[in-house]
Amino acid sequence: MCITSRDKDITLALLEEFDFEHTLIGKGPRHGAAGLGIELLERAWGLGRVIREFRPQVATAIAGTFVVYGCLPYRVPVVIFYDAEHARLSNAISYPLAKAVVTPRAYQKSAGPRHIRYNGYHALAHTHPSRFTPDPSVLAIEGLTSGEPFIIVRLVNWGASHDIGDHGVTNLRDVVDTLEPYGRIILSSEKPLPPDLQALTLRGPRRNMLHLQAFARLFFGESATMATECSMFGVPAIFLSSSRRGYIDEQQARYDMVYSFNDPISGQAEALTKARALLEDPETPALWQAKRQVMLAELIDVTAFINETVLKFAKPS
């Protein structure tokens, strides 16, 4: 197996913390349609060098925009896994070139004749109880004791091509001031923070975040991925974004575990009202664990499904 990477957010830091060997083929993200075009050419060229040396039988990626163009000249089949319907530009230029486009059942659009849906969520691949066991020792690294309530607040930089024009939190200090009485705030941000809020950021390695999510009292933020990860652990999640996600909508309508607030004007106030209600209800933790068991009973082992699907499309050596 060969992993290719780009210098984006904390990608390289996580790969190094988990000791995954990888080949860097680009930086990013660049902004706007022109920037996406330049990055596409850069990464396709870099991926071509890897393909000529490694000679893969199949390639796979999340979204797959850069991978499909790098693999196209070498006729390497590409299997795309994705769950973001609102990424209209990248989906339009990548889906037609993929051997298969694989999405959760909740995906609200058609990805064409090669569309495969599965009974699960993207995040379940790395949070399923058969694949991941939360480690309570990470609490001490953050200065927390077992059972001590804490809340994870997440901000994204809205720099990805599919995030152009979107926004979520409008007043971070209001979020912190409102939620802090209910437990310590652990603030994760892709954007620079004011000096007085930097003390709220993660103290330990970045790889600890997924473990912390499993023990949190609540998730509040702009990351749909982290919101759904928390729901997989039975942790209530508030997702604040001016755009919607099919899988978030399903987790709200079908399981009542995630709440999505999308109004650009009233969204934050409505989200904080819901967050307070969840935090003030002593039954919330037990209720969410019961909901989690119902949800997991209906879903598949996504990791096993991914392995089986990718190998099915590999070309003979």
C-alpha cells in the first residue's frame, strides 16, 4: 500500500504521529476555482511520479478530485468515497472519471450509474466499536479527571473548495461564555485564535482528539465530520453551518443524536439554546448511549466494506 499526502491543516502531523509512511505530492488548499485548477495540475503530476514507481492496481480517496486526474493517464481504476453533496464543483469533475463512487445511504443526490450506497456513515470506518476503543488515559493529559464534564468546540477555516461561501460560528466568545459554566472547553480551531482563548486548545497530541470525543459531554462546532464522529460514540452533537449534509440530517431525523443549525443569522443563538438544554438535562448521557446502541445495530462494519469494495475494482497485475 502507498499513501500520498498534501500539506494541509494537520494532515502531515497526524500521519507522523500515527507513524504512517507517506509520499508528499502537494500543498494546499489553494482558494477559488483558479487555485483548484493549479492544485489539480500540481498534484496530478506528483501522483503520476508515484504511480510510475509504485504501479498500483487500484487507487482510492475521499472526494478523489486530484486522484482521478493523476490516475487517468495510467488507467488506474479509482474508487471514490465521499459524503458531501454540496461539493458541487469537485464532484462534477471527479465522479464521471471514477470506477465507482461510494457514499452513505443518506447521500441526498445521485452520483451517476457507478454510484454505490452503503448502510452506514463515513466516520463509522474509524469509530466502530470493533475497530476503535477510546483510551481514558488521554483525559489526564488534558488535565481532566474521569467523569469530569468537558465540551469540545470546533472551528474550521472554510478554505476547502466545497466550503466557499459557508460559515458557522459568528461569535466565538459568546459560544465559550455560554458553554463554559457546564464544563471545561477544549477548543479545536483551524483558524488563528486570540491570545486569551489559546489556553483552551488541545494540550496533548492531535491524535488524542478522537479519544477525547468519546468522553465529551457535548460537541459544538462547524465540523460535520467531528459531529458525526461524536454521535458514533453516543455524544450529543451540535453542527453549525450555513450548508447541510445528508448524513447529518439523517442522524437528526432517524436517531435524534445530532442537531444541525443552518440559518446564517439565527443559527448560533438557536444552537446555543439547544446546547444548554442538552447540558442541563441529567438524562442526556444515558439517553444518548441508548440511542447509540439502536443506531449501531442498524449499521455495517464500514471498514470491512471499504476493503472489500476497493479490492473488487482492482485491475489484474
